[in-house]
Amino acid sequence: MSTTSLPASPPVPGSLSTLDRWLPAWIGTALVAGLVLGRAVPGVGELLSRMEIGGISVPIALGLLVMMYPVLAKVRYDKVAAITGDRRLLVSSLVLNWIVGPALMFTLAWALLPDLPEYRTGLIIVGLARCIAMVVIWNDLACGDREAAAVLVAINSVFQVFAFALLGYFYLTVLPGWLGLDTQGLDVSVGEIAVNVLVFLGVPLLAGFASRWVGERTKGRVWYEERFVPRISPWALYGLLFTVVLLFALQGEAVTSRPGDVVRIAAPLLAYFAVMWVVGMVAGRALGLGYARTTTLAFTAAGNNFELAIAVAIGTFGAASGQALAGVVGPLIEVPVLVGLVYVSLWAAKRWFPGDPTAPLVARPRADQTTSES
């Protein structure tokens, strides 16, 4: 592999494309377009629901794969070994994702939805499903550490395969029983979770690694970083916008026809995303991880695997169940909230991490997401 290195170039306002500068507006437009599409076009939600293979939505899977591939193709895999040696980062991530996160969602669900057992159960399932997809783009937009994100997502994926069903049993049956609360079963197989992880992480991760390996050996690192990466970068946000439209179109009618229920479900979700992100940022800063890795820690802790949560809720309780609706509301709240937290991270970079060389110079999303100027 070529050892030619490129100097880091912090984002500057002049290099931002139209897509970068107006990111919140594009995501807001995609959100509204999806809701309108799902509400105005008869049968669009049902059509999207039918386009599944093995319980996985093909259109959403394609959108997530397109979104994740450019980010994972940018990862410097020769740096991964150094990330795995950072015990502070790895241990704190495991604690936040597999102890703090599920416990916090359990607490919020019972505290804010004591009279709505179906929604409560759905939210607890959301809290158990750690993010392995969209987190890579939130991290990239916030100028987090790409290599660290790839490592933490991979570790969470392994834990998810083996721990999801066990934690589901604990938080829905064992712990409520100890506390004298209502109990609920959860029917999910390790195989189903493994397929989910393989599709949403394994495929784009393998493609990203193969692209860098082949590109650097045939053309060199300079060509790969300066020519190939800028060409594929815009597709990350195109894939994100496409996925947002599909998600909102899929459940647009259900969401708009039950606004009161959506508000009740949204309250614990808003608290969850905000608290997990803040705890991640505080923990990373206290551990001296630096801006980039602290940001990665915060976003990997705050995000959730909505595809897995929705699939489990539908498979166990049915598509029309309250548990499924709670799973659907998850990404509808997560997307705008985490977009907002991207900007909070960038705003806080120089204020919370003064003198940190990994902190961006301006409070804008990472400029190399796109390259076309207008």
C-alpha cells in the first residue's frame, strides 16, 4: 500500500457545496416529501412494505447501502489497529451502548408511558437496537473520527447479534418482574439479527474496504483520496435523503392519522437522544479523547438501529401494533434530532475543546461530503 500521506484540511466555508450548506433544509424537505407521498398516494406504504426479502425492506436497504458506502470507503483501514488499542474509547462505548442506553430507555419508557404498554414495549426495543448504519454519516458530518466510528460500529454489531435477544428478555420480562411491573415476551432469533447486521454493515463495510485496497494498490493513495473519494462523497447524502423519504412515506399515513400518540412516543425519544449524546460528550471530554473521538463516542451512543427495532416489533407483535408504531416513530424523531446535534457538536468544538487539533475550524458539516460548487 502506498504510504504517501495527505495533510488534513479542515473545512472552510468556501469549499462547502450547496448540498452541505443547506443540509437541514434538504433533510426537512425529504421528511415532508415522504409524509406527503405516504399520505397522498394510495397504497405507496403497502407497496414499500411488500418489497421485502427475509424481513428486510429492499428499498430502504439500498438507500442505507448507498449512504454508508462512501463514508466507509473513506476510512483509513491501516489506522484501525491504533483505534482498537484505545481502551478508554472502547470500554466507554460498550458501557454507554449496552448498559446506560438500554437502562435509560427502560426508565424513560416506564416514566413517561406508564399507561401505554404497547408503545412502552416498542420504545424499550428501540433502546436495545444499537445503531450500525446512519451513525456513520452523523459522525462524518460532525467531523468525528471515521476510523473510530468503523471500529465501534463493528463491535456493536457483534454484541448486537449475541446480546439483543438476551437484553430483550431481561428488560421486558426479568427486570419488570423484579420491580413488580407488567412483563412482556420477545420472540427474536439470533439468525434474524445476524442477517440484519450482515446487510446493513457487512456489505458496505466490505465494499468500502475493497475500494480502498484495490484503489490504493492500482492508482496510489493520492489518486484515491484526491480523485476517487470526491466523486463518491455526494452519494452519502443522496442515500440519506432517499432513505428519509422512504421511511416517512412508509408510515406517513399512520403517523399523520395518530398525531397524539406520536407526540406521546416522541417525548421519551427526545429525552433519550439528548441525554445519550450529552453523556457521550461529557464522558469523552472527561477521558481526554479529543474532539473527534468524543464526537464519535457521543453519536454511536445516541443512535439506534431502527431497521432492526421495526423488524422485531412487526415480527413479534404485528405490523398494526403499537409496538411497531413506536419503532417507526423512532427514526422520525432521530433523524432531525441528530442532524441538530451535528450542528451543536460543530458549534461546541472550539468552545469545549480549545486547542484540539481534531476540532473543525468552522461550525459547518465536513466539507468533503460533496465537491460540486454552485
